[in-house]
Amino acid sequence: MKKNIYIIGFFILVATIANAQVQKGDVLIKNGTVLTITNGTLENTDVLIQKGKITKVGKNLRIPNDVMTVDATGKFVMPGILDAHSHIAGSAINEGTAQVTAEVSMEDVVNPLDVAIYRALAGGVTTTHLMHGSANVIGGQNETMKLRYGSTNPDDLRFEGAPRTIKFALGENPTRGGRSRGIQPQSRMGVEAMLRNSFSDAKIYRTTWDAYRANKSTRKVAPEYDLRMETLVDILEGEVLVHCHSYRADEIYMLMKVFSDFGIEKLTFQHANEAFKVAPELAAFGASASVFADWWAYKLEVYYSTAYNAAILTKNGVTTSINSDSGELIRHLFHEAAKTQKYGDLTDNEALALITLNPAKQLGIDNRVGSIEVGKDGDIAIFDGHPLSTYAIPQMTYIDGIKYFDRATDKSDQRLYINPEETIQEVSIFDRESQHRCMEDAQTLSFSDLFSNKK
Amino acid sequence: MKIERKRIFRLMLILPFLFGTLAVNAQSDYTGKSAATRTYAITNASIVQSPGAVMEGGTIIVKNGLISAVGKNVSIPDDAEVLDGTGMYVYAGFIDGMSNVGTKRPKAMPRPSNLFTPDPPNDYAGITPEIHVVDQIDISSSTISDMRKAGFTIAHTVPYGRMLPGSGALIFLADKDHPDDLILAENVAMFSQFVGAPGAYPGNILGIMAKWRNLYRNADNAMKHTIMYSENPSGLERPNRDRTLEAFFPVVAGEKPVFFNVQNMLDVRRAMRLQKDLGFKIAVANVKQGWEMAEELKQNGATVFLSMDLPDEPKESKSEDKTEEVKQLEARKMDFYKKYVSQAATYQAAGVPFGFSTMGTRGNKVKTNMMTMIENGLSADDALAALTTGPASLLGIDKVAGTAEVGKLGNLVVTTGPYFEKKSQVKYVFVDGDKYDYEIKEAKKKGDEAVDEPAADTSNEPLLGSWSYNFTTPQGDQGGKMIIKKAGALYTGVMTSDDGSPDTDMEDISFRDGTLSFSFSVDGGGQNIEILVSGTVSGKNYDAQASVEAFNVSFDLTATKDDGN
């Protein structure tokens, strides 16, 4: 797309605002066991962060003037954890009324007041990928965020400079919506048809606008503007990374065929419980997978699953990450990563890459985060033990060299905004299903309805 | 608002004449309601001409709809009705920055049969910016007299609806025979809010933000096309008529502002995002949670109308063995209560001009809430300014309203003592030169609360509890109870039936900005029929439309909250 001035102007404006307000800090983390991900494990090593960037990694670094020092003796220092599939900090998740909603964007609905952000920080997470839900074949654009908790301005949580990404969904969720509303798609065949039709429409739209732009007449009339088509064109142009909700091997393979036909390359499969069946094909395409460690059987299409999924994909050369999709799981993604050592014997480095460097690659931000290297962002999690140990507890979490979580000064009430008319809530034991927001605002049919012939 | 202002002035020139003539001609009014004169003199009163400028022992003359004289030695016209103002205070009539005062809620559009949810008709989607609120004004609405009794004389009233309900108008809160008689200025602003269509696009904030941008950019293109065509149509495609896009033209041209109903902080920021993205003139109104936003709104030149509605003061638990944790949680609640009630003071301190929106506020809460804001840091002068001069200049009517000065509209509030004192009461309100007289209530023996207020609804969750509903169908009325509970953040509910039918679950319950919608299913002879209900909760009353998609019909459903819950 030969650029939409509005959109560019908007992003520049927003980026300026974000840059103007985001805090960057200096800190020297001394004498820890540094899990670099890209350069092995370094014992008794210091990490220096200046103006939000890692400037030195080495032994016995000199302390520059005015830089705070944190003693990490006996502790483990790792890159901040990334969650490539999250729905925390969103005021809305699904625009579930239409089956193609590429025009909507999660950046409009970021909710910096969600206390789940703080809980995620307390699990060492520094970056999340706030995804649109899975009610639509082509859902909304997602938002890559840094968890700068404390600010009430959504712009401050933006991962400035991160590429745009968008949610797609295959299988039961979008067909369930279609069936309940009596619209396309009602089957997996309909999903593929919608994808192909949408991109064919986008190509026509691109041609129409290209012709308009090439027209030198002063009396030319603009064609209809369509933000939905604009986004689809940007996907065709490779400017938007696609993250597709999927489970079955056949639908995963189908999407790769569709994308090959339209020349779209940047593709990550989300959930992808059957990805292990098509691992070589994924590797050949260059697609990645973001999976659960061991969560399945919550609907029919998710029965054929294995805890070896992440390991099989990794061994086949597929860039793989483990995600939470949950406000609870996000607090212990390091446990989830550790499960791949029980199921698949991944090395420490391979296991940790599943929640650091690999999700960073999938989000197109591996030049900024995901490992401890000079020049990368000062996003760090400090643990009292090895993060792949069941006994390890996160101690401190830094983003851009600023400390956003410290177990030593943790308050019992971390909410930012409080409703003065609300009765004091009783906190109950966490219900994982209630935190699962993938189909929020879109649940018009019950699970049993899905297989009835009523509609 | 240059164009609007001009229009107002033109109206100003005509209106007083019109009313004056009517009053004189109406000599043989068989109802006996007509005033004997439209000339009034309030003598020996404290006249607060503008905030901070008080004239003691002054006389003010209202003649033919205008303030014709203010001073200490003013000669009283022969035809004047003289009102002894000894001990009384006279203020300029209050101005409401945005509300639904005087507006009737139109019947909800029934869900069309075969609704294509991704692309519903504009009126179902709530995209009707071409509608004018003037067509929805109900001269008999009790909201007009209710707000007038609190001192309001002019309101910027906006239509009911969803995302883009239409254009607002400035109306007099007067008793008149025809809606036209209430109009001070029409079409003053485009009104918008983040309310999605039930089960159709745009369904929530996500779709609304995208739809807004799409509409605006197409309107921008359509306007350029229309202008080009009107200059020289030869050889140019004819622009299609599109009333929705055309309603945007004055907004795109920067002549007409957009008023957003945005109560919470994040919605204020979202409205500002659209403004920064597209560049129109903006007013954020009904703002309840904007205490952090003052500086930013000031820098962006947004017009601000704060909500007159305040939360109830939190009550601390009386339990003696309160844990430290409970004490801290209560303290934080109080902290935030203070932020809400001192919001106006925050804006005053930041030097941001503002007015108030009375949306969601009843007349009898106006003074109580103003007093609460004053107790929390707002000065009495700034409080008065936010009710008079502030909104007058923000709405572009400062030449005709906002102060008690010669030449201004005859809009006054006369109270038995300073308005911002607990015991004072409103004695007269003048609207457009007409007098409305109120009875003064004797102070009760016990307590110093002079004004008799109905008990405020103090329940934190207006929805929770048992409601008695009545559902009108062609087969007759059906009644029963709706019992609504809350589990976590989700509402659950059950409907019982008086005729002994089995209970049904209320599904998809959503409650936002006073709108409650849900669905339930009934067994229609083996076929499962889904009924969608949507309507407004005001206090203990629920007024809704129930539509049956399968048969394309809709019925009224009303409910009243049962006492004791």
C-alpha cells in the first residue's frame, strides 16, 4: 500500500507521545548468574543498564557515577519473559459481530489499570502480546506491550517500534460465531473461502487505489476508503505479522497453502496443538508456533494433543514459544517452559528460549528483547533460584532499566483505580476458565449447541 | 462555533419579539394561565451579576424576555410586577453543558429479520448523525421542570441512541406549547458515545473506534467530491447522496464540534485518540473520572463538561474487629471517593475552563453535589462560573447568557440566601423572561436539611436484587420476577413467571451506562424462541423493548425494583 497518510501521521504522533513519556533508567545488576539465552550462562557476572539499554555484560564492572547497584549474588538474572498470547489489560477482546474485522485494533482498548499487569510482572513477564479474540476468521490487530505498570496512559504501555500484528482464527471458534448468526463461515470450508475472498478483495482494492494515486487529474474522485481493506493490503505487503489461532493439522496446513498463494510469509500459529504433526512443513514454510505446555481437551478440536508438542517443534527447527492466554498462567510461564524438560528433554537454553527469544522473534522484536546482550533493552527478571526450578521465585522485574516489581516492597493492594462504590471483594481461588477471554462478547452458542442441528 | 454563533444571534433578535407579541395578544386566554405582565422588578436584592461581582440592595428588571436594567437606583416600569427581593440573591440562570433534558427516548428499532450482523442498517447500528434532537423534544417532559427547579434555564440537550445518535440543541427549560418555542439554537454539536449495537457491528468499543475513523475519512472524501461537483459538475461523477456522511461535513470543516459522552478516564482518552487521529473540534462531556486529564485536555484545547453526578460516600464497616487489611482497603476507597468529589477543584486549579453535564443526575441532587464539590476544594465563585459564565462561553452563547447583566436573556435564579448555603432555597426561576414561582418549605424542627429530598438510592449495584416485570404480548400480559445476581464481574439472572411456567435464565446480561440488555428463551411449541431485551434503568424503573427475532416483532417490557433489596 502506497501509504495512508493518516495512519502514518497517527503512528508518528503516538510514537512521539510514548517516547516523550516513557521512563528509562540506569542500574547495575552485580554478580549474578546471567542466563543470556544467546551466549550461554555466565557465572558471577554484572549487567549494566544505562538509559534503558544494556551497555555492558561482564565481570567486576566499574560502577559509573549515580548508578544504582543491585546485588544479585546467588541469584539468577534472565531476560524479561515474553508472552506471545495474552488477553490481560484489554477493555474489550472481541468485535465478534463480523467475521472479518481487520480494521479494529487492540491498541484502542488497552487498559493500563488491569491489576493482572502487576501479577504478570511478579512472574517475571515484561512484554505481552495483547491479542484480539478468536471469534473471527480475520480478527483485529493486536498490540505488543511493555508492562510499565503504574501509568494510567495506555500509550505508555506501547512497545514503541514493534511491528503490527493481527489475529486470525480457524476451526470451531469462528464457525461457532458464523453458525449462531447464520452467516459465513459455518464450516472449515467456509473459513478457507472467507480468507481467499478477503485477500482477493484486498487486491482489487489495492488496484483501485493505486490507479487513483497514479491519476494526475486535479479533478479525480477518491474511491471508497475502507480501513478493513487497508489492513488486509498491509498484510499482503508484509507489514503486518499474522498470528493465527488454530488447533488441527489440516487447518494449519490449509492456511500455509492460502498464504503461499497470496505471497504472505510472516506467520505464527497460536495454540497449534496438532502442529507437531506438520512440524517439517512448518519449518519449510518458515512459520512459527506458539503453544501451551500441556493444556487441551477443552473442546473437541483440542483432544488430539501432547505435552511433547513444543519439544517436537523445536527439534524440527520451528521457532516455538510457550504462551499463557490466561491471567493466571502468565504468572508462572517459567514453570510452563520447564515442562518441556520433563516432556522432551530440551536443554535449559532451549526451554528458556521458549519464553524469551522465540516469542520475541515471533513478534518481530528480537532485535530489542529476548536475550541479555549489549544494545538490547534493559528488560530483566531476577530469580532467587534457577527459573526452570519449581522452587524459584521471581524477585525483581525491570523494564528499560526501571524496576516495576520488587518482591521485597510488594504491597497487598496494587490496584491503580478503585471504585469507591464497590463493596470490598472477597478474593476467591483463581478460576482459569473465567480468565480465558478468547471468546468474550462472542459466546452466542453453547458448546452443546455447536453440534445440534437447531440453526 | 462561528457559524452557530451567528445563527444564535439571529435567533436572539427574533425570539424576544415573537414571545412579546404572543403575550400581548393572548388577552383572552380562557385557561387563565397567561401572565398578566412580562415585566418584572426584583427589588432590594443581592444581585450576583457574575461570579464574584455582587451588588447589594440592587434592583433588576426583566422586560420582554431580556434583562433591561440592573442597579441601585433603577426606576421601576409601571407595568412591572414587583417582587420584594429583600434578603434574596439573584444569579444568572444555570446552563447545562450536555444532557438529555426534555428529550424523549425514541422507540428502540426492533431487530430486523434476517439481520446481517456484520453490516446492519445504520439506524440499527446506532449511526444516525443526521437526526436532530429537536424532533425528539417532549415539551411535557418532567426533566424540564425538574432541572429548572434546581436553577437551570438552558440545556444543551442531545438525542438518545448509541454510537452517533444525532445533533444536540440548546433549549430553554420553559413551559411552552410547542417544541420550537424552546429552541435557542439548533444543530450545535454532533453527539457521540461508545455504545455498541446489540449483537451487530459495531458491537463494542473495538468496532466503534474503527467505524468512527472509517466514517470520518469517507466523509472527508465525500465532502471534497461534493464541493468539486458544486463548483463545476461537467464531466465529473455525480456524488451519491449519503445523509450520514453529509452530517459529518460541518465537523470535517471544523465548524461544528463533536460532544463525546465519556464518563471514565479510558473513554476520555479514547475520544482524544480519535480527535488526534482525525483532527476535529472536540468536547468531552459527562466526565466523572478525569482528574488526571486536566493538563492534557488543556493542551489539546478540548472543551470540558464534568459530570454533576458523584459517587456515594463510602461507609466504613462498623465491625470492631476489623483487620488491618480491611482498614487499608477502606482508606483507599475513601481516597478515590475524594478524587471524584474534588475533580472540579482539580480542573479549577489547573486553570481549565469547564462546565457541568447533568446526565444521570436528578434535579434534587444538583445543589447537594455542588456543595460536596465546594467542601472538597472548589471555590463558590468557580462553582457559580461552572454553572453560568463557563458553559455560556464554551457553548458560544456568552453574548446572550451566563451573567445577570443588561441586554442578556431574562434567565435568572432567585434564592432565599446565597445559593451555595445549605439552607437557601430557590424562590423564583426566570426562563426567557417568564417567571416560575416556588413554594418555600419551612425548616423542619429536627436537623437543618431544609429541602425535602427523597431518599437517594444508595445501593452500590443498582441492578442486583429482585424486580417485578410486566411483559405485554398480543396474548395478554405476563408478569413475574427477575432476580439478578452477580458472580465475579458477570451478571446472572433468572426470570420467574406468575402463571407457573418454569423459570428461565437471563442470558448475555450486559449493563453499561444505564442500559441493561439480556436475552431469554421461551418454548414456543417445541421451537426454542429467543427474546432479546434492551432498555434503560433509571433508579428503580426499567423500561425496555423485548424483540423476538424469529417473528420480527417487539413488545414493551417494564420492571420495577422490589423494595427491601
